[in-house]
Amino acid sequence: MKPNADFFIFLAYPLIASAVAFLFSVSAFGSVILFFGIPALYLSLRGGKYIKSALVFSGIISPPAIIIVDYIAHLNDQWLIPSSILPFRLFEFVTLEVIVWAFLHLYFTAIFYEYFFDKTENRKLWTNKVKVLLAASAGIFTVFLALFFINPDIFVIPYFYLLFGTFGILLPTVLYALIKPSLVGKVVRVGAYFFYLTLVYELTALTLGWWSFPSSQFIGWVAVAGLRFPFEEFFFWLVLFSTWIVSAYEFCIDDGK
């Protein structure tokens, strides 16, 4: 099957996944596998030559980053995952669901980008950039651990989603677009697909209660199909997050071309 035919499969898949979720009352953990794990596995089987680079990227970035972000977000009631497949949560708040989601979202986006748009093969992975990325990831997580045990109140941050989205997602994405304008076309196309996928996922999740947004510390709300979610969720996750992933992947792993 050619990549173009595969793309039509991926256009239909989010709606199929949503229908399956409603039909079988899928759990939050099952939703991660359904919306991200299965299509990521399909692309891994179709584009095995891209697995290593996507794994290195998602494996280094996602675990420490999502633990920190999810802990702070839950602490400040920015979002809430009410139930988990496990009877415990890391650092009181962080669920297995969100850790697996972050890994699979980064991995799926990276391998989707490679398979449909970039097609870079046989790259050297243990580069200086990857070493710096690994060191930075470990260093940031170490600082988080130290602050968590010494003064956890430091993580009480009003409007955390807005601040994190602005400085952690928006600014790096814009800066990379200015540095590498030749990549903007590919990045935007990937972002358009994942906007569609994550919008379907968001609406399905809110209907089935996989997560919610209990705080009032948002700058606005978006209403779609009778469901409301924060503007920050719409702008930073649905619109920008996958473009950030591709930009970070190109900067840290790929050749920037």
C-alpha cells in the first residue's frame, strides 16, 4: 500500500476510534492505545526504518516532561484525570495514562512526520544534540525532584496552562519557524492532521469523562458540539502541540531539512 492510500486510512481513523470508544465505553487508558498506540504501531510496521529516531526522541523527552507538567497542572487544578488503571499515582497526581499518552503522542507524531513528509533514513542518532537533550532532560527532572522534596509550594502557579503554553510551546515553535522557514509547510501539514485527531479525541474524552478542567484560571473557553474546554487547551494542545513536536524533533534528532 502506498503512503497516499495510507493517508486516507488515517483521515478516517479518528472517527473510527471515537465510534469504538463510545461503543465499548473505553477507559482513559484504553483511549490512549486506541487513538495513539494503534496508529503508531501501524506506522511502525509500515515504516520500520523510522522507529529508532522516533523512539529516541519520545523516550528522552516525554517521561520527565510529562511528569513535571502533569504534576503542576493537577496541583493547580488546570486539568483532572479522575480515574486511572493503576491504584496509585506518581507524586500524588501523575497517572500511568498521561505518561503513556505523552510517549505515544510524541512517537506517533514523529513517525507520522517521517513516513508521510520527511523520509530521512539511516541517520546517526547518538549525536551531540541528542547527548545535550538527554543531559538537559535529566538535569531538569533532577531540579524538579529537589524542589518537590524541599519546597513543593513553589509549584503553585496561577494560570499555569497559559504560562507553560506560551513559554514552553508557542515561543519555541515560533522561533524554530523563524530559524527554519523552509520547514513551515511540512510542519503545518502535520499540525493540521493532528489538530483534527486531537479535536475528535478531546470531544470524545469530555463526553466520556476521561478528563476535565476544574479550575477557573483560564483566559477563555471554547464551545464545540455543546462541549466546553479552555482556550488554552484549544490553542496550545489542539493547534500547536504537534507543530511543537515536529519542530523539536527536527531540531533535536533530524537534519533540519
